[in-house]
Amino acid sequence: MRIALLIVAVAVSAPALAADASKPATAQPGADKDRLICHREVPIGSLIASRKVCLTKSEWEARARDGNEEARKLVYDNQTKPSGQ
């Protein structure tokens, strides 16, 4: 009885799943970069305090790029100086 019910459920849902898969995605190319993405940031050393930061995707990418550049500069500056100076 359970197997028959399972077969009927799969048979009924198959056309609905096939119809959803046949629809092409209609995403606008510029809309993805304008969408707001929110993250909760916790300051270092705090377990309680946090703040919500909402930026667009392009702003998050710029923020990550700037942070990576600062880290790269820090590593490069420490490697090029003679020890003890």
C-alpha cells in the first residue's frame, strides 16, 4: 500500500517538476550587483556585541579587494625591510 502511494505521488509530481525545469532563467545581468547582502559582524574580542552591515554585492567585493590589498602591503613591507629596523 505504501509503495503504491509513493508511486502515485511521484507520478503526480513529475510533470510539475519537468515544467519548472524547462523555464529559462530570466535574470537581469545588472540586478545581481545591485542586490543588498547583509552580514552580521562581531568585533574582535566581543562575544555579545554585533552589528548588521548591508551592502551591495559590488560593495562587498570592493571591501574584500581593499582588505586583501592592505594585507598584501603589510606582508610585502615586512619582507622587504632588513631585520632590526
